[in-house]
Amino acid sequence: MSKFGELIDLEIPVLLDFYADWNEQSTSMHPVLRDVASALGNKGKVIKIDVDKNKELSQALRIKGLPTLMIYKKGEMVWRQSGEQDANTLIGILNEYT
């Protein structure tokens, strides 16, 4: 969990994608997140977290639906949404926090 704190305690917005390989909606988000990451460049970060490999963290954050997307900035959660999102929507939201 301390490593999680290091991931989210940045000056730039960090988009977390909680996913599972067996979940179709999760895997369909992968190309969208690649587009978001390339559009952000160094103004933000995209991190994918496999819920099956990070059960403790997923439970602590009460991840129920997949994919669950969260944006953290300076260690604080500033946005959270479950379900698929398109790249332009995510880029727009992330730009609000850059």
C-alpha cells in the first residue's frame, strides 16, 4: 500500500484504471488509455491496476464495477467513475487538473 501512496502523490494528475483481463469492458479500454497517455505526454500519468493481482488495494478502494477509473492529484482523489469512457472525455477531465 505504501507504493500506492508514491504512485498517487504527484504534482500531475494520475489516472488509475482498475481492470481485469477477464472483463471485456476493461480490456476494451486499453487502446483508449494508450491514446490518453500519448495525448497527455508528461502532463499526466496513466496507470493500469489489475484487480486480481491487487485484491487488498481494490477492496480498500471499494472497487465494485470494472473498469473503475480514478484521478488522483497530490495524493487526493479528485474524480472517480465506473464504466467505459472515451479518450476525449478522459483527456478533457485530466486537463482540468493539469
